[in-house]
Amino acid sequence: MGSTPPPAGGFAASSLPRFSSPSGSRPPRHSLNSSFSFGPQSLVNSFAEANNSIASNPHSFALDPNRSILQASPLYASPHVARKAKFSTSRHPLANDTTDVFQDDEDMNAEDAEGEPEAGIVDRMRLWRHDALMQHLYETAAFWGDKIVDWTNDPNDAFWLAQTYFLTHQYSRAERLLTRPFPTGPPQRTYQPPGMNGHAQAGPINSKGKQKEVPFPVPPANAPIMERLPIGPSELIDVAARYQDGVSRLVDMSVACRYLCAQCQVRQGKWNEATEILGEANPFRESGRSGPDVPNMDGGIKIEASMCHLRGLLMLKLNRGDQAKACFMEALALDVKCFEAFQQLIDGQMMSPDEEWEFVQGLAYKDQTPEDADFMRLMYTSRLRKLKHAEEHALARTRLVDEYGLGDNPDVLYSFADALYTQFRFADCFTVTSRILGLVTVHVPTMPLHLACMHHLSHLNSKLFILAHELVDQEPESPISWYAVGVWYLSSGKWSEARTYFSKTSLMDPRFAPAWIAFAHTFAHEGEHDHAITAYSTCTRLFTGSHLPLMFVGMEHISLSNIQMANESFTAANLICDADPLLANERGVLAFHRGDFEFAVTLFLGALELAQIVQTSQRAWINTYLNLGTAYRKLGRLAEAKAAYQEVVKMDPRNQTAMGFLGVTYHLLGDIDGAIVKYHETLSIDPINGPVLELLELALEASSEAGPFGGKGVPGGEEQWAQKMREHRDRDKGKQIATRDYPHQQDADEMSVE
């Protein structure tokens, strides 16, 4: 076969795809008889052999896992040495179809430099194939690519045909092509002119090998030709028996072909077969030329890293979470450019906040991408969870905006929104997420934040309904769309309907964490605590790096008065993340229920301190201040309790719970007049608050009994005050007053800790 003339525009021409055995001049590397297993070990052995003889055998391109598939791209020229440029106005730039995943940079014959035959039918059809791929005419590319493979029997053409089948979702057909035998020797380069009406008509060939038209090749008689393609595994063994040497499967010739075959099997749901193709673990790990320090050979993404990522996806399908995590970590360590492995680790919450920070900061950025190391580190840092390292996160976002001009980039804006949501600044977060969705219609990481903000901001409920309706119309196959419908039902208090759509979302994407958490929330809102615990426990198993499911389990156990089990859940959650103020608050509530008020005070103060570190809005922690004040009151530290309640009133002057508790504190301090004032203020907001009405009646009686010169207050302290309140209620048995913020079956002096 001749070589391709240069394309228009001065592009340097290079030779047509020619397949040569990656093993160079040594005997044929495989026979089907000796390598029928689909495991990758034979490929690894061949790579090791090529490594050992690299000085004399440069033909190891197809076996090197440190390369990418850049040189196989239709947009790139062949890796061959460029020849003298020829100019033509009739050639399309994509005529550079000399891309060969099996070819080596130095595989060039001297005879090719002397003459350049004009393009033949195979060359033109390769051009059609590549141009069809670029124009997304995949059926056209498959149609002409199939004819090319029939004529050339060239493994590189077969690889491109398999890629086309993959793009058209013909996974079984692509897999069959990648696992059938092909010759391992180079294609015949002797050409015979085509016959016309049964008569041969030879064209003159000059001394330099030039001719006008080059037909498809006719291999010599001694080539291992399969007259009819074998069908099925048993026929492959028959072929191996007939041709012990000189034939091999594409998956045994090239790492790229093996990776593509595994992709096809994953799409077909063949988890075990794909695992066998890739190996249970990285087979190149012990090859001597693998690891984060081994540079990428061509500036692309190492195919070894892509294989590790695909292996991690398989482990998830097989419910092997720990192995999946190890595979994704290995993929990202091998090549920091493999963002999908990073996304699985971080968005899938496979690592604790401390673990993910240490791992991402320790990646070999400078070794692998010396020119872009800082930028990559900043981008990855901006996607980590925001509960810790607040200053580093803020600096990363600032540098991405100021130094790299990414102020309007959706991913950088998402980092801002995520930080705001972590700080419970829902209105500000909604502003940023709205900006993101104004730039792009759907930004997958942003949508859960946007929907959550709309859920928390009740005045946006109508907009939430409109957004959910639009998403279902525009993206009916996306789990985000049905998650939005579930969030709207959740905001409307329709727990059963919301659960239906959250369940549908989880079926469409089993790794979509917000849907699992929201699904469990619907049970908690309905008071189905046992079902809620089961759902949260499932989240704990799926998202091992998140402390939230364990925290919610503990909250449900408190509702069921399972104090010991709640303590175990909170302890496990604290081991994963000790920087969440909400978790510290819930642990304080548990200590309060256990009667350990001193420890409760310590935990509530710790929660408020953590809230200051993450720069959270103080209004978000009103309940923690209320809890702190109540714990102080139980300890008899009334002045400190009064200060905590007053802090709440400063932030929310109409907070009836804080004013009611403040009245109780004044009452215990002996300031009956102050207590009466606070009780009246509380009742001005909620006129039918039963406990406060009883407290006001008791305060008025105490004031009238004391007279203008009598002592004020209850001399016996809080216990005697509580006893008097019980006696006061006993006198008025049968009087039932509906309450909204206080439990019905609780003593008035035992107001619940929010």
C-alpha cells in the first residue's frame, strides 16, 4: 500500500497506517493457542519483554500503559517522522488518517521517503470514515469502516471500526471485533492493479515507486489469511490450531484495544467478564514502568489510569466499595489529569474530609504536569468539602479568579456556592447558583445545592415547582430532574410522593447521595423512625466518607430514647468529621438527655466555636444558643443562661422560645416583675402558649402574695419552683391548652431543648 500525499495547507504528510508487531524482530508474540485466556497477564508479559529489549526494540507503543490514545485521534497526525511537504488543493486536512495505535515513532522505512504514491480507494475511504466521525455521522463511518477492514485486515482499521461501533452503542459487535484474530505481521506492501471486466490492466510504476492509483493490497500466499471469519470461542481455538503463530486478538496486541473491550463489556452489564479483561488489580503495577513518577509519554492521559478508573467503576457495580476507592485513588495518583477518578472519590464521598485533603494535596502535580501544577492543585482544592481549611479554600478561589480569570467559570462559582451553603447562607448561595444556571442550562454539581436552597427559602416554593417541571420536560432521562420533583413534594410536606421520586432517582443513579439522604428524611418527617434509621444506615454503607448519615441515625435514636445507640452513632460520625458544628450540637443534645449538663455545655460552646471558624451566619445557630442557655439553667448558672437567651433575642427579637426561657430565668433569679414582662411579650406573639400562660399565672400569684414590701422569687431555687408549678397544675386539672412549640407531655419547667 502506498503512502498518503500531503494534505492541503502545508500539513506534513506521513505514511499510511502499517501494522508491525510490537515485539519487533523477535518471534510472533502470541498465538491464540497459548493465550486464549482473556486475562491481561499475557499483555503485561509482552510489555515486560519489550521493556527489557527497549534499546533494540522500539516497537512497544501499543503495549505502553504510560501513553495515551492521542496519537490514535483523527485530529492528530501519525507519530511517524514527517516527510517533505507536498501541497495539494484537493486534499482535506483529515486525509492525515495515518493514526495507528499499534505503530511506533521510529517505525519508518527508508523506501517510504523516496516516493509518495497517490491515494487509493482505501485511503479515500479512511478519509470518509474520519470525516464522518467528526461530523457525528457514525453510521456512515461504520459502513465504510467495515469495508476497509474487510479489504486490509489491518488491526488499526479494526480498532477504529470498533470505536465507531462503541459510539453507536453496538457494544457486542465492537467486543466481537476486538476479540477476533488478526495477523500480527505487517500488511503486504505489494500492490496488484485491479482487473477490468476480468482482465488485468497494470499501470506503469516508475523507479521510485510512484503510480497514479493504488488499489487495495493482496497479501502473499504465505500470510495467515482467514478466508471466512471465525464465529464463537470454539472457532477461535480452531483457528489457533491451524495458525499457531502469526495471529492474535486485538486485546492481546494493544492496551487501548483491551481498554475499549472492557468498556464495551461494562456497557453490556458483563461485570465479571470486564473484570477479567482488566484484571482484579492493576496488572502493570509491578512491571517496573508504572507509578506516579513515571512520566506520560505524549502529554495525554495515561491509559493505565483510565483502566484503573474503569476498574473502580466495576468494583462499585460488584458492591466492593473499598476496592473501588483504592482503584480511584490509584487512577488519580497515576495521572492527576484523570478528573473522573477525582469526581468519584469526592462527589461519591468515599473519603473523610481529612483523608481527601491529605490525598489531594499530596498528588504528584509537579512531576506529572510541571507547567500546570499550581492550577490543577487549586482546581481540585476548590472542589473539596469546606468544613475545614476555610482559609486555604478562600485563597484557592481568590487565586482562580484573580490569577486565572475564572470568575465566571461554573466550576469555580460552584465552589463559592458550596462554601456559602456550608455556612447556612442559603439566600447568598441561591444567588450564586442562579448565576451558574444562567451561564449553563444544567450544571450537575450545582443542581442539588440550587434545589436545597429553594427548599430552605420557603418563598421560592412556586419557583421550585416551575424548575422541576422544566427539568422533567428538558431532561427526562436525568436523575436530577426527578430529584427536583421529589424536593418540591418534600417542600410541600407530601412525604409519600417525595419518597417515590427520590426512590426513582436512586434507581437511575445509585451513587446520587442527595437522593438517598432526602429519601431517609421523608421517613423522619413522618415519624417513621425505624424506617428512617434503616434508610440512613444504607447511606452510611454507600458513602463511607460522609458523617451525615451517622449523625442522622443518632438523631433518630434520640427520638426513640435509644441513648446508647445514639451515642455510638455520634461517636462514629465524630471520628469521620470532628469539624461540623451541627454534629457538636447534636452530641450536646444527647448529653443533655443523659443528664450530663456540664458536658452538654462544653459541646454547645464547641459547636458555637466551630461555627465561628467556618464563618457561619450566627442566626443559623439560634437553637444552639437556646440549648446552651437551658443547660446553664439546669446547672443553676442563671446569669450565664440569661446571657445566652438574650443573645438569641438580639438576633431574633420575635423568638418566642427565647423570651419564654428568659422569663423563666428572671423568675428563678427572683425578678418576678421582669418575668411577668417577658411572659407577656411571649404571649403577644403566641397568645395560646399553654406553658407560658401557666408561668404567667404563677408569677402573678407570687407577686400578689409578696405585696409591695415582700420578698420576691422562689427561695428554694428551681426544684422548689418546679414543685410549686406542679401543685399549681394539680389545682387546675382538666385544663387543656393547645401548644405549638412545647411538648404536650412535658412539665413546664422541662421545656424541650431545641
